[in-house]
Amino acid sequence: MCCCFLASSRTKAENVDAWEEAEVYKIKKWNEKMKTRSHLLENEEKNRAKTSLERNNIKLEDKKGRQVLRYKLTVAKIEAIATGATQILDRKLRKQEALIKDKARKMKSMRKNQNCLFPLHLTTVTTK
């Protein structure tokens, strides 16, 4: 009985060692599996983030291009308005100068005819 007991206890010890090795092996396999999944998830998340960032960057570049175009159009409109305003002012100035010259001519011709230096009805300059 004693010999049998020793043989069975060795077998039990071997079984415990085998079980321990199997459990350690399972844990290591599970750990490797989790690391692999973790790396895959990290890579997927990184790729999603890169894609999102690139998409946002493209949107910003498009928006920037539209804003630059909008700015150029606004500047062109302002320049056109300024040019038109300048032209209007130039025309108005020429018109006023022509009126003054015309009135001066009339005043000179009236002075020759009359001895009046500044007729009252011709001294005011009207502008429209």
C-alpha cells in the first residue's frame, strides 16, 4: 500500500504540475490574444483618426480656397465701386468747372454790355 501511495502521489504531483503548466500556457495564450486584439483596435482607431483628420484638413483647404475667392471677389467689387465713385466725382468736377466757366463767360460778356461786376443772379453756383 505504501508503494502504491507513493506512485499515486507522484502521479498527482505530476498532474498538478501538468495542470499548472496548462493554466500558465492558457494565460499566456489569452494574454497574447488580448495584446493582438489591443494592437488591432489601436491601429483601427489610429486609422480612423487619420482619415478623419485628413477629411477635416481637406474640408478646411476647400473652405480656405472659397474664402480666398470670396475675398478676391469682394476686393474686386470694392475696387469697381471706388473706380465708379472716382469717375462720378470726376464727371461732377468737370461739370462744375464747366458751369463756373460758363457763368464766368456770361459775366464777362455782361460786363462789356453793362457796368455791373457781379450780377446777383449769376453769382451762386448750383450743383446737382
